[in-house]
Amino acid sequence: MTNPIVITGASSGIGEACALAFAREGRSLVLGARRTERLEAVAKACRKAGAPDVEVLSLDVKSLQSVTAFADAANALEPAVLINNAGLAKGRDAVAELRDEDLTEMIDVNVTGFLRVARAFLPGMIARKSGHVVNLGSLAGRQVYEGGAVYCATKYAVRAVTQTLRLELSGTGIRVTEIAPGLVETEFSIVRTGDAGKAKAVYQGIEPLTASDIADCVTWAVSRPAHVNIGEIVLTPTAQASVSKVSRRTA
């Protein structure tokens, strides 16, 4: 396998959808996540969908050792694209009531882990003078809402890092893209709330984005000619005007 697409957080949601979308295009894949049993199921589906080669690697972005081992194995294959997707939200508490475990986990995964992954892959891309880094941001990296201080801060950080990378990588031939979705129905809200019923209520009365909608944007951005860089794509459900204004159907 050479020049694969590397995807973090590939065991579900947007990461899984991206893997399947690239598989249907006949691309080789390196998939990373903590849930390796689930990752093996995704890999099997990708092979069936048309991926010629799929490698599954354990990855916990909160662990420097895990990121290093993952990147060492993937970098040996000279990846063409990094989809820096692993991320989460925990809780909806106001700043005055933040639980320390929620605060530290969001920063560890969404900022520190995100940066560790980028740092691990950039030197190889710079040496090859080619590559594409796609960072998964959020509408919450552009607008804030009550109970979202930490999550929003982490996604503002993703946007800042993405913009910085465009400056630092200018002239290297490496492209940098941020995908910033609004409401997407995945496991995201279940992880955040810890309650499937509360998670479902987030999307009640609207047709939210799907993980496949986001994967469409990712594959489109990656498929542009080498001289074209898609800086950012911001997308929302038609019913969503901002992070706090959503037009919901009533029964």
C-alpha cells in the first residue's frame, strides 16, 4: 500500500462515512480509533465497497505514545491525505459549573490530540512536498452558545490551527482544508449527553445533516486539482440559521 488516506476517529460517525466514501473511490485507507473491534467492522465494509487495501491501527489521541506509534506505521506508507477527525463534546454545563473531567477530556482530545496528530504527519508531507490535511471543525468554531464554552473554544482552536497551517505550509505544496458542519446526527450527542433520548431531542423537528453529507464535502475537497485548495466549507441543515437558531417543525 502506498499513498493512502489516513482517517482518525474512523470507528463511527463522520470518520466511518469518510472511510466508506473514499473506499467507493477505490482509495487505500489507514484507519485509526480506540475501538479496534468496531474499526475492523468498518474496514471490512470498506473492502467490500472497493478499497484495495485497508489497514487498521489502534489510536488514542490522548496518548502521545499511541499517536507516535500510529503515525510511525502510517507514515511508512507515505500518506497522501490526513483526515484529522477525532473529537468529542462532553456535557452542557455553564462555566461556573464545569466538571473538571469534561473540561480536560475535551481539551485533551480536541486540541492537544488534534495537534499531536497533525504534528506527527506534517514532516513527512513537507519532505515529499505534497499532501492534504483536512481538519474537522464545527459551526461552533465560529459561533458560541450557552453551555458550550469549552467545546466552542476547542473548535475555535481547530480553526486557528488550520489558518496557521496555511501560512506555515505556504510553498510546500501541501493543501489545508477545514470542514465546519452544523447539526449532524451521529453518536456525537449521545457521547455528549450520555442519554439516547436527550440526544434524539437535539434533532427533533428538523432534518439534520448526516455523516455522509460531511463525507461528500471531504471527498470533494480532496478531489480538486493539486493547484486548487478549498480553504473551508461551512455547512448546516437548511433548518439551521446559527448555532442557536433552528427552525423546528411542530406536530
